[in-house]
Amino acid sequence: MNKIIPFVSDANDQLKALWLDYLENEMSEYKIVLFENLSLNQIQNAKVAIVANPKPTDIALMSNLVWVQSLWAGVEKLMQEIPDASFEIVRMVDPKMAETMAQSVLAWTLYLHKNMPAYKQQQMQKIWKQHIEILAEEKNIAVLGLGNLGISSALKLQENGFNVLGWSRSKKDIQDMTTYYGDEGLNQILTEADIVICLLPLTQATNNLLNKQKLDLLRPNTALINFARANIINYKYLFEKIEKSELAHAVLDVFESEPLGADSVLWDNPNITILPHISGPTNMKSASKIALKNIKEYYQNGLTPIFVDKKKGY
């Protein structure tokens, strides 16, 4: 009999059914079962589970869990909701996701570099005006976060001619790239940046990292892209600075509450671009293959995948 792997998710029925199709197709040697269809005995004996925004109460019933495979790259919500988890958490590390994120970073960097927000506003006002465009190599693009997604995005920007600067909490050396680290390094990179791209994980150390003091280091012609988590940036103060023309533009793909409420002031400012959390979606097919690889390694060879450091949060 095929080994049962619980799939635990609080998503809507349509999305769960879609995920189940992909998981079952890629993992035919296992039996993938929705949590709500498991018997009490199956729940209590499960050692591995695949999760996507699971209810903490469901996870709590799985008393013998050794590790869970998250289908998302970001796992801070799971860690916050189950802070004292006895099991390990394996985040989704997918080259396809890194490639998709790098494409998004390049696309929206070009959007800003090519003055597209200004031309959009001019069209609405029927204004014919050309803007001087500097070379990509003259633009300093600061990538905050040099993990898998950050490095892929930084290299994609370099391939397209931009001068890329990188920042991470600890020192990292990347060939042909100027990198900074620590608080002093963050101050330095923010003062040099023409476009800041946030790709950091949300942890205790990065929560409100770009606060009033840090945002005040940015020059008035600087733009910001946030493809990470909303709580890393003080959105209220960011909005104030854009309203006062103390920052050029912000492309925001993540928010504290999603979907963004219709009453949010962020919608109405022409120098803020709102995206519905689309920058780095999980690819169901490739993610299912990675989940299979990790689970096979565990059951066949006793190897647990690299899991999240709960102290660091990533």
C-alpha cells in the first residue's frame, strides 16, 4: 500500500483541488490525502506533511510530525502561528521560482528605468513630452537580500547592463558585484541607490528594517520595489514621502492584509504601482517535483531536507 502523505491547507476548495492534481500526478508512488479526509489514526501517525497556509489547529493534531514541506518560499506565517513547533519546516526552494522572480525584478526595474509611470500619467493628461533616459549602467540598483531569489535577480539585472549593488545581513562576496552588509552597509547602499529592490525574508531582524530613519537616507529621485513582505517597510511613512515628492515611485506587490482594501490610500497615488502579489508565484508542477524529491530522500534514505533555522527565521 502506498504511504500516505497528508496535504494540509486552508486554501479554497478549487485551489486545493488544483494542488492535489499536481501533487498526485508527480507523486504517484505516494497517496496524497487532504487533511480533512484523513482518519484520526492517519493524522496522529503522519511523519511528513505537505502544507500551504495550514490551520495551526490541524497541525497541532499531528503529534508525530518530523518535518513539513511548505509549498511557499516564505514560511514566516507558519513560524509565527506555530512558534514552538517540535517538527522542522522545509521551505520551497525552486529554481523555477527564482527564475520567475528574476524576470519580475527585471520587468519592473525596466518599468521604472524607462520612465513608464511618467508616460502613463502624461497619456492620461494628453501631454506629449519626452524624458531624457540615462544608460542602464549608470543606474545603481540596490538588491536587499542575497538569498536564492536575490542572487538570481541581481545576476539578471547585471546581464541587462545595470550596475547592481547587493546587501545582506552578513557578509557575502559575489563576483563582479559590490556588496554591503550590516547596519552600516545598509546605510551606505541606501544613499547610493537609484532603485531599491527588497527581497528579504521577514524575520525579527528585518521587521520594520526600512523605517523612517532608513527611508530618509533615500534621495528624492529614488524608487523602491517591494517583492518581499510588507512589514519590512514602514508603508505609512513611505506613502508620506511619496506624497511630498521625497521619493519618486514605489512598486508594491505585498501588503499587511491581502487583498489590499479598497479604502487604502495607496491605491490613489499615481506614483505608487499596486500589484496583487504576483512577483514570485509558486509553480505547481515544479514545486510538486521538488516535494517528491525531498520526501523520497527521507523515506528511502532517511535524509531530512535542509530546514529553516528557527532562530534566524529562514
